[in-house]
Amino acid sequence: MTLLKNIALAYIRHALTLASGYLLARGLIDQASSQVLLSAGMALAGVAWSTGQKVAANLELQIARKAQPRSA
């Protein structure tokens, strides 16, 4: 895992923990729901990160193909 990915996932995890703690303290969710919220949030963050990497790689590939000189 890259350093950037570790940092981003750490921030996301802390934001989800803060949000679920707030909801838990207000009595809007229970502890089990808090764990589900954290798990689902991390899963969605992983999917979003993976999708972003694939889109970026595809874009780089398209740019490289356009920049490549054509042979006769």
C-alpha cells in the first residue's frame, strides 16, 4: 500500500469514527449500527479508491497512446 493510500484511509477512518461517535452519543444509532457504519464506510472508501486508480491508469494509457509516434 502506498503512503498516500495509508494516509487517505486513515483520515477516512477517523472521519467515520467521529461521525459514528456523534450519532452514537446523540442516541441516533446503537453500538452495533456504529460498527456497521464504520465497516460500510471503509468498504465504500476502498471501492472509490480502487475505481479512482483504475480511471487514472486508463487516462494515462490513453495519453501515452496519443503521444506515441505512429509507424508507417
